Amino acid sequence: MSPPAVQNLLPLSSSTHRRIRHVSTPESLRVISLFTGAGGLDLGLEMAGYKTCACVEIVPVFRATLLRNRPDWNPMEDFGGDITKISADLLLERAGLTKGEVDVIVGGPPCQSFSNMGKRKGVKDSRGKLYLDYIKIIKDILPLG
């Protein structure tokens, strides 16, 4: 049995073509991970064939876990893994990549400042502002995905 015909496909715009790198396999898709924790998101991406090229985590026990179990992810020890002190250029250097070569930035910025289980101080809590550093790195790196 043949697959159903696909109809009404619209061509990609030229600006979309410039942003999409044509790759044949997910193995060539490169990831930078922020707020990595013990690496759960990265493990899932790895299982899907992606490659984590560098990661940042501030909690020492998680960073030690990453250094021991996934040194190939290049866990950043610089500045104690503090995302507020790490530049996009340093991340790219550690990953062995340049701007335009990162496919995905993944991460889980802290949510305690906004959670019902937390004190709900929002941006008045220093952790509540970390998403801004996350966004800054994304803007500076400009991932393709």
C-alpha cells in the first residue's frame, strides 16, 4: 500500500531556507545546554540522536555528576557554572562551535521564584531573573532551531 498523497504544500520562504541547515541525520544536530541539572533533557536529546557540545550548571553536585559521567558534554567549571558570568563566546569556544553552528539551546531555568511551592517572589528573587540571562545567551548565539 502506498502512502497517501500530500497536497497543498507551501514552499518555504527564502528567509526560512537561510535559517535551515540541511542535515541528513539528527546526529549532526548540536546542542548547548543551560541549567543542565543532572542532564535529563540532554539524555533525552542524546537518545534522539542529538549531540550536547557544552553545558552549564551551577549546583556543584550536579556539575560533578556531569563531569564524571558526561565529560564529552564539556560541563563548564568556569565561574562555578554561574550563567550570569558566562558569555556566549566562551560557551561557543568550549563547544568548539561558532555562531551559526548551534542547532538547539535547551535548558530549565529555575522556577522556584514563581512556583506555588516557593515563596512566589518572582523577579524580586535573584533566581527569578535568571531567565533573562538564558534569553541573552540565546540572542547572542542565535541557534538555528
